[in-house]
Amino acid sequence: MFIADLHIHSKYSRACSRDLDLPHLEAWAKLKGIDLISTGDFTYPAWFKDLHEQLEERDPGVFALRSEFKNKGDAPVFPSCDRDIRFILSTEVSLIYKKNDRVRKVHLVILAPNLATVAKINLALDKIGNIKSDGRPILGLDSKILLKLLLDISPDIQLIPAHIWTPHFSVFGANSGFDSIEECFEELSPHICALETGLSSDPAMNWRLSQLDKYVLVSNSDAHSPRKLGREATVFDCARDYPSILNALRHNHSKVAGTIEFFPEEGKYHADGLRDEQLRLTPEETRKNNYKSPKTGKKITVGVDHRVSLLADRPMGFKPATARAVWYIIPLTEIIGEVLDVGGASKRVGELYFKLLERIGPEFFILKDAPIAQIAKVHPMVAEAIDRMRKGNVIKEAGYDGEFGIIKLFRPNELVEKKQMKLL
């Protein structure tokens, strides 16, 4: 089995880290424990040039960083984290268009089998819109027309609707989406085989819609910096090459072993609300207030949980036969920050983070699989926090309207008490 993150960005995308180059991506994939990582942004000319120069194909449709570009990042890669990283050609596009008398805004991930096919995609899209303005291009193109264009280039291209419930830019988004895949892609809908759940929803929420049973659910980070890789990821049980991955997505869904997930409440669009007013609402409260702020009358941003409930035809807790495994995680830096009672970006968090990785292994191994006793030898309270996370013993404060939620593992004052008992 291997862990894949199929949706990220490069340094050429708006509001993304300058460190999002291939050497940094490889280094952080090792630290996170990711085996296969998206290139992201292959439509952007400068990034496409980097892909040509710095990657070499190792197996059909998957690439390795050339030796002369390795170890160029500033992140330490410990022997405990070293692994053989592969890249897959992928990008995200943003489509804004009018359909059925409504403006639609949909983000889609494109997987491509080789650089020659990417060159054809870029040539076709360059005739339609400006692919030079941003790593994630904005195109005035209908989703169905894009899919037809891609299939005409190569039947081995795969289109995956991205973060399908995000209110503003997704296929099911409350503000500008559709009520079904068929409404969006019409007669080409059979070519859609996988859906990306996004940070604000999890498989259990999607299982409530019987219309989604035929799709395999995938999860990815949509990372805007190397440190955000693997916020979510997909676990495959097949060969690590493009034809095998494509077969798993299209035909043999049992080869998708499962997904690694945020607790969906941490996603920044899970609940209803208005960030400017620091207003978080339940779906019931939103409906009671006629979808307007009880303070100002401003229109509420309808969250993913509410939107799912509107389209669901099954109760919460329903689990279809097609369900895959789910592993819930909290990023290790967030866990350490809570334990130390400091911000996740602080120096103390970084020191302990790298200490854990050096002594135990990559982040996913620590979060999912490492024996709690082994973690406790490095830091007992981090070990207890991870044990609670694995058991689902978490305190949730849902995100809303672009504001990330907060997931806690300890009650107020509990860490103070443990510190006083010299357990921390």
C-alpha cells in the first residue's frame, strides 16, 4: 500500500509559499510519509518547464526527482523518514460559467499520464483562457466541455471534481454548484469516477447520499505550502504507476484502501456562519433566521454540513457496502502546539516536531501507527494526545465561512493540572 496526495499547488499559484518547488516537495513528502505526490499546476508555463527539467519517468506515468535536484530544500530529512518519492502529473483548474440561468464556479483536478499529454492539454487551454496568469488558471468554460476536450486529447486523462462541497467553488457548492454530477456533466457523467471530499466533509457525510455510491471517494491536501502536505491523503493498495492508479479509480475501487482525514469540523466551511460577525450557526438556526444574520440581516454562508443535509437521502451514521477505511488525524504540529500551549508555528513546536520525526519516523506513521509507548519515550503528553485522537476523543469547534475550526484533545485547565502534577 502507499499514501498519495493528488492535489497540491506550486509556488506559481496565488497565495502559495515560495518554497513550493520540487526539491522542497520531495523533502516534505518524506517527512510526512507520503509516497506519491502531485506536481500541481502543470498548466503554468514556468512550472511545466521545471517538470521537464527536474523530473524523470521511473514507472509508467510516475516520476522521480533527478539526482542533481535532490536535497536542495532546507527541511532536514532524517534516515527514519527517508523513502522513495514519486510524482504524478496533476493540476487544478477553476471554471466560472453560466448554466441553467445560474453562474457556476467549479474547481476540478486533472490527472495526466505523461508530459506529452500535458503539453497537449496546455496548448488547448491556452487557446481558451489565460494559463499564464496563475498556477491555477481561471477559465470561462463549462465543466462538460472541459471534460470533452480532455477526453479528445487522451482517454487516459482523469478529471476529479475538487473539494466537492466547498460553498463558493465546487460541483455541489451551496453558492454556485449543482445538485448532482449528472446536472453538471450531463451525458459525459459516466467518465467521472472519483470525488474529492475536501477538508470540510468526510466520507461518513458523503455516505448519506445514495447518488454517490458509484464513485470512489478520495482525499488530498490542496496544500499551499510544503508543511501543509498530507493534511488529507488517499491510501492505495495497487502498484505505484499511472495505469494501476487509473484502474483503481475507474474500475477496481477495492484498490483504494481508504482515506486519511481531517476531523471535518476543522475545515473552514463545515458550519454555517459569517466570519466578519464571528457568527457560527447550526443548519436549524440558519433556517430559522431565513438564511440571514440575526444581527445584520446579511446573507449567511451555508456550510458543508448544511448543504449535505439538504441533498442527503440517508440518515447520519449510514454506511454503504462501498465504504472504505477512514483514518482521522490532527496535524502533528497542532497537537504539539496544544500540549505546549503555544502557536503551531513557534520554535518550540518545530524543535519537538523534528525530534519526534528523527527518533520515530514520518508524521503519518507517528499519527496512525507508531506504538503509543514509543511516542511516550520522546514526550508522554504528545503520546497521550495521539492516543486520544486515534480513539476519537476530541473536542470540536467547527469552522465556518473561511475560518478554520479548532480541534482540541484536552479540556480547559487539564494541561495546567497535568503540569502541576509534573506530567508535562
